[in-house]
Amino acid sequence: MNKEKETTPFKVLLFSNPQKQALLDVIEWGGVECEFINAQKEEKAHAIITKDNPDVILVDFDRAGFRPLSFVDQLIAKHKNLVIIGLTEKSPMDIVVKAIKMGAHDVIHTTENPYKLQQELSKLIENRKSYEKWVVLHEKQKEKFDFHNIVGRCSGMHRIFKIILKIARQKWVTVLIRGETGTGKELIARAIHYKGENSFRPFIEINCNALPENLLESELFGYEKGAFTDAKTQKKGLFEMANDGTLFLDEIGEITPAIQMKLLRALEEKQIRRLGGTQNMYINTRIIAATNRDLRAAIKEGSFRSDLYYRLNVISIQIPPLRERQEDVILLARTFLGRYAEDYGSSLRTFTPEAEAVLGEYHWPGNVRELKHTIERIVLLNDGKKVGREILEESIESEIPLVMSGDTQTSNSNIETLLHGMSLDEGEKILIQTTLEKTGWNKRRTCTILNVSRPRLDRKIQKYNLMPHESH
């Protein structure tokens, strides 16, 4: 049975006389367990900080013969991430200002503002709690998107895994991921990010085809207040938000020439400028781009810049379509079945051999995404413990009608008629009947041409009451 990780106590080191402990006794800690440690000598304080790593040290600036600025300087030099709060009733303002400039979190006048210490410590506790939640979330994300969780045994996927291992720790290497829709380009991008040393930094994604040019530009580069009519405030762009992390540009092949030029400049110079701005900002952002287009063909057409293509194509990853990953289809289907059965409380656990045969026969034009949604639909709509052939075929059939998956040459003669108002069922009926007649009602040949299974063809023949024409 899994137990939640116990919360580490919030440690407070008080460098003062024992009398100052009364300041801590009145603080409401909001249910957070706190551990108080006292130290009256500087050497003891340094030893405790090194050993116990407290969250904050409260330094009494009013101790007799004590040089608070010198002590603060020592603390900052030896313990760079330590939060230091000074406590005083009589220190002059210049001492307070110097301490804060040196790096102290704050210096609090305990008589003039008796509640400020409580407020500051409460904020620090909340920040610590938020950080711990973020760490837990990050670890879950890292585990979820680790490339070891990507299902794939085929040689094409193994090549991709090797590339991920080689480049993940190279912080700023630009990657271009290519593949058909639904092959899992974002999954590969996240695997690269979370395998790298900067996995705790942001992973920011944007679909470049989802926004018009002006909105895409402002999203990527941000804008200054007053840059255009609706720019009421300053806004950071995605490049800034992804600084030291990863910016994933999906459907990069759809961006306009103007955006292509600005993107190229950002990649080459490692600098961006907000819309309406006058200053350039340096960025350290890994760029991972993805496309389902043939960018070389787009270059020949004049719709994509060759210099941007070569700048993006430093490392190229080509994800094979699912129809070329036959050994992975059943493995993926079993993985999705187990996942969705658990998510939805289903009793379905496995596929019959006949159903697995269908999984291997179907060409999956929507790739992994189609397979995933097909299995999810099966789990939601069916009971029992096994997924049979008929259940699987019906689910695939509901996703892509036969008339849309048939042989192009066979169906071309009917396209014009379909465009003139024929229903999908009528078009499907004509497609099946025409193909059967061309093959002399050879069902096996018909199944091959239409890329369907024999049981599905038989159901369609029965549905449309199709029969061979009698020879005269």
C-alpha cells in the first residue's frame, strides 16, 4: 500500500538570546509542523546550518558586541540559498538597508510591527508548500513522459530511442520531428525534454496552425503595453516563458513567411524583441519543432524558407506511421486496453486471437491516436472480459466509414455522384457493389482492394442486400 511522502518540518534557526523565543510562540503555523533550533554563538549557527539545512534563520541584530552586517555577509558567502531575516528594535535605518542590499530577505522592527514576522514566515511556509507540490507534480510528469514509457519494439522506434538518449542532455540542440498526424510527435518532444538536465524547467507548446499570423507573433514574442490597440499591459511571449526550458512548435510547416523570418532570427541570434519593444532579450531555449508536411517540397513550392529548414533540421527524427509498425500494434492495443480498463473500471482484460488478427490487418490511417481512441471507445461501450473480432470491427467501422477507406481508383467513378448529394450509405453501397462486380464477386479479392476484413464485408453485403447480377 502506497503511503504519501511525509512532509519535512519547516525548520527555523533562531540566532539570539533565549528571550527572543517568545516571538515565535505566538505565531500561528497553519497546521505546518515547525522545528525550532537555537544558537547563541556564530560557530554553532554555521554548524547547525550545514548539518540541518534550516528553511530560515532569524538573526537578532541587537545583541551586545554583535556586528550584524558582518555575520549576514558570512552567511550569504557560506550558505547561498539561506533565507535570512533580521530582528531589531533599535538598529538604524542604514544598517537595515545595507543588510537587505547584501541579500537578507528582510529586517523586521519587532516593536513597531509585531505581526510582520508572523506574516513573513507564513509566506515562506506557503512558498515551501507550493514548491513541494511542484516537485511532486514535476516528478509525476517526468515519470509519465520518460521515453521508457513509449511503447515500441520496431527498429524505427529503437532508432528514435537512441537519438533521445544522445541528445537529451545537450541543452540547446534544435530538433525537427516529422511524422503523420497521430504518430505521437508531442510525446517524443516531451520525452526529450524530461530526459534532459533541464527537465525541471518549463515545457511550453503551441500549435502554430491554430492562430492567425498576428496572434501567433504576439504569443511567441510577447508585446509591450501600447504596442497595438488591445495591448493594455505588457505580456511575456512563449520564448521568454520557456527560457532555460523547451519550446515545442507543433505544425511548424504552417507558419507564414513573416513569422518564419522572425523565428530564424531568434534561432540564429538567440535574441528576441517584444512587439512594440526597443530592447533585445537573450534567450536560452531549446526549440523542438514538428510537422506532418514534406518541408523539402514546401521549399520547392516557395512556402517555406530553406535557411529556416536547415536551422531547424539539426537533429531530425522521423516517426514511422503505425502501418509500418506491425509488431507494435498489438502491444500498443494491449497497453491502451489495460490503461482504460483501469481508468473506467471495466472488466475487459484482453483480446481474442481473432481480434488481434484484425488489429494487425487494419491500416490505421489515424495512426496511434486512432488506435488509442478506438480502444477507449471499446472499453466505454462494451462489457465482458475479452474484446472479440466483431466488437473491434464495429468500433473501427464507426470511426472510418468503408467508403472513405476504399481503393481510390475504384471509388473515383462515384465521387462526382457523391458530390451531387448522395448519402454516405448510398456511396458505400455503390463502392462495394462495383468492386464485387469487378472481381466477379471474389470476396477475398474485394477485401484486399477495399482493405477490410471478410466478416465486415459480409455484414455490409447483408446490410445493403447485395446479390450478384444474373448472367443472361
